Amino acid sequence: MNPLENLRLKETVDGIEVEVRAIPGASINAITGIRQGALVVKVTTAPEKGQANVTLSKVLSGTLGIPKGHVRLLRGKQQRNKTFLVAGLDRQKLTTALEERGIRNV
């Protein structure tokens, strides 16, 4: 079973939409797995004045190996459940990048 098959991804004209479960105030900045179809992303910043969202974008772009400008928050600005648009990658490239970093279901 592919550990990434449960990841909710939606391909659009502009890129691929990725569901994210944010964990602000954590001890690390990292994607720690997949839970209920969403990437679980821990960030050290607090959810104040959008700083956690900025850090989430940086973690996603760094992990996927793409420029920061290619990751944009679409929905969930003030919620833990968010949707990010990732430009410049298709489904295969995104899942390959996650697999190479050992991201799996938790």
C-alpha cells in the first residue's frame, strides 16, 4: 500500500491543492506525516499575526524543493486545517518529493 494514497490532492490549472493540518508552537519545523488525508506540518512559530502561515509555506517549499513563491495559502488562514496551492509540481512530482523524505501516514 502506498503511504501517500490517502493524501488529498486536487490538480488545478494553477497547480496542485494540498490539504494541511497545522501544528503551531511545536519544537520543530517539519512535515511529520499524513493524517486523515492531510499533511501534518509542525512549526515552531505561534499562530499570531499570520507568522505560523508564513512558516508553513517555508516548510512546504523547502521540503518540496521549490521556491517559496510557489506555495500560497488558499483557505484556512485562521484554522488548523488549511489548503495550500503548490505551483510548478504535478501530483507525481509532489508525491515523489514526499516519498524521498520519508513522509507517510501517522
